[in-house]
Amino acid sequence: MNILEIKDVVSGYGEVQILWGSTLNLQVGKVTCLVGGNGVGKTTLLRTTMGLIRPWQGSIHFEGQDVSRLPPYTKADLGLVLVPEGRQLFTDMSVVENLEMGASNIRARSKMKQNIERVYEMFPRLKERTGQKAGTMSGGEQQMLAVARGIMADPKVLMIDELSLGLAPVLVLALFESLRKLRDLGITILLVEQNVQMALAISDYGYVLSEGTN
């Protein structure tokens, strides 16, 4: 059963077209990876799916509902969540404050305590640094926090843009292991990743994006 269906999506920035008709389906409870070289449109596809960019053509259906033109906060309320490239944390706020910010949508507020316990169990290092400012943490710890903040939104589908970029191998392994745990919890994952070998090893399905189409 497909939970997210992206069909013939065309989009871009201003007058610059990046996507030329991308189609991608996510099955419930599965990990799907999207791989491809730099500049082929992977991030643009995620941003368009989340509603940060409006699609020019094509459709996006989430749980059977056409969400193509819905704003990002409405999609987050429905359970579609993006962990963006570059983490985009609140660097002057503590770990726990960043986690609480992740639970800002309607669905997640009532589960905040439960989900904080879940992410601390999944990422013990974050529990050790609960009061530390996010901006003073290492790159790997910040990436853990970015993923954990996404989990705090209580997602049905978690889209992750460049999980391993610039991180030490030992941290990459830990982060990929966290994806297995999320899948076991029933969360559907769309992973954009340049480490093709690791992405395919963890994924149930894979797509290749080339020059704005696949």
C-alpha cells in the first residue's frame, strides 16, 4: 500500500526548472532511498513534496489525499515531516528545547513526553547533552538532533535529506542504525543520500534521479 505518491512533478526556482517530471511511490513502513549526483534535483523534490516549493505540474498524494498545494505546516499536521539538509537547528537553544520545537504540530503535542523518551533511548548522547546548546555540539551530534527533532513531530513519513554528509564513519553507522529502528516502529522513510552503498543496504526500494527525472 502506498502512503505517498509523487506523480510527474515539475518544479523549480523562479524561472529555472529543476524537476522535469519525477514520479516516486512510498510503501507504508518501508525505507525508500533516492540517489543521484549533485544538482540533479533530489533536494528540490523533497522541498516540493513538503510544500516549501509549489509544484508547477504533477500531483502529490498523501494517504490518498491530494496535498499538492497544501502549505508545509498542514502537511506536518498530517504526518509528513522533512529533516532538511544542513540540519537548520536552533543553535542558541538547548537540545531539549530543539526537541520540543519539533513537536509543534497538532498531532505531536499530546505525545511530546512519550516521543522525548523514545529519542533519548534511540540517541543516548542527546540525553547526556539535554541542556547543552545545539550550536556547541559536534556535527554528528547535531545531525542526531536534527533526526530526533523530526521524530518529535510524530511522522507517518519522515523525509531525510543527506543523512551522512560530512560525518565520520562511526557516526554514519549509528545514524543508519537509527533508521532501522524507525522502520521497526512503522515509520515510512524517504532517504536522500549520496552514500549509495549504505543507502541501498538499508532500503527496501531505491530510485535514481538524473537531470530532474527518474
